[in-house]
Amino acid sequence: MWFLDPAHWAFMVRSSNAEWSQRPRRDSASEEVNLRRFEAGRRLARSQMSTYSNIPGTSQNGTTAEGNASPSTGLLKESLAAQLREAILSGKLAPGEKIIERRWAREFGAAQVSVREALNILITEGFVTKGHGRSARVLRLTDPAIIHTYQVRGALEGLAARLIVEQELAIADLETAMVELRRAVETNEVRSVIDRVQRFHVCMLAKPGNPFLLENGLRLIVPLYAFTLMRALAKGLDASPWVPQVANHQRIVDAIRMGNPQIAEQVVIHVTNRFMERYLEVWGD
């Protein structure tokens, strides 16, 4: 696992800043292209966040996954998804347990197809997995899977931080996400905290406007934070595990604000390793 000692950090800052300070500045045409890319990234982020960053346990006001179903169908799917979600979060459905559509259709007094559509919502939210030709199951992440997730997350989010600096993107939205994260921790409400942490990381992944970066990042963090919420509620935890992580998230913002792409990337990788260590300490098997 990689850590920065103070001497190495000082050398890296001096050498990287010297190299970065010699970089040619952008001309107006480049800035215009960058602005268009930034706006495209913002549009993509909004569309993705509406799907992946809703607060677990709440509905999306009847919006359907397909977007063209009738209001009543959409509301039914959302209602069934909410009930299944709570069954997962309460432990009634255990991690790794098979979800039998016919059984839940009988319990809810609904058509089996409606239960299947509700499960599709939970798959999108990360609470349920389903392989090709297989039954849906409640998400279960092993410690090795969690370690692998954080290893790749560090690389992807480090790249996102570097691109944000290289493209000279404004980070007001990331700073706002940081403020909301801090406030959520102060409320000591675990669902709100996990939602705000997820929003922070989705915001960072979305900012460069690279759809491949965002898509692959979401594949990792959406199930991870869904499983985190399941674990936290099962253990009856409050927001205390996230108190020391507020400062680490602030380090990410500060590193990006410094304006050095190499430093920003390495800080994110380092901080992500710290997140992984804390995760395994609190929730490891």
C-alpha cells in the first residue's frame, strides 16, 4: 500500500510545480472548446446523478427507468422497489440471498412482472445483482472484492482529479458537495451521510466530461455505497465512522485547488487507500 512521507511529498510538489508552471497557457479557442466539454460533462453528470445518487430509501417521484411508462405503472414499480429496498436494509433479505419474484409477487399482491421491474430499479441503485439467465440476488461484497474496488477507484478518481486540473475546470460544485457532506456528518444520520459521500465522488468522476470514466466509476461506487448502507444499518451504526473521513475528503478538494495535476492525482490515490483501510476496519468480515 502506498503512502507519502513528508520528504517525498515536498520533493514531488517542488518538481511537479516547476514542470507545471512551464506549461503553455490556453488560448481563447482552447478555452471555448474546454467550456463546451465542461457543459457537456455537466449535462451528463446531471442525468447520471438523477439515476445513481438518489438517497437510498426514497423514491424518484414516480419517474420510471424507461421514462415512457404510465404514471400508475411507474408509481407501482417505485412502491414495490421501496418495499424490497427496506426488506434488504432491515435484514429481512440477507446479502447474497436469492430474490424469488413469485414469492414477493404473492406477498405484495402484485404481478410478477411488476416485481421484476422493481428489481431492475434496485439493480440500478446497486442493492441487487443479476447475471445473465440467473435469479436476482441481494448484493454481497467480500473483503477481496472491496479491496479490488478501492484499488481501481483510486486510479479512476485520481485520473478524474488530474483531468479537472488539466482542463482548468471550476470546482464550485465539488466544494458545495463537500459542504453538504460535512453537514450530513454533523446531523449523524447515516443514510444522509452515505448519500452525500456518494454524491461527492460522482461529482468528481463526472466533471471531466469523459463518459467512459464516469460509467466505469459508477459501476464501482454505486454497489459499494449500497453495500455500505446495508452494513451500517445492520450494525446499527451512526455517522461516527465518517467523522475522520471529512478531513480526507477536504484534502481531495484542496489538492485539486492547488492546480497541480500530478499532485491532485497522487493525493486522491493516497486518500482512497485510507478510505479502504477504514472500510475494512469498520465493516470487514
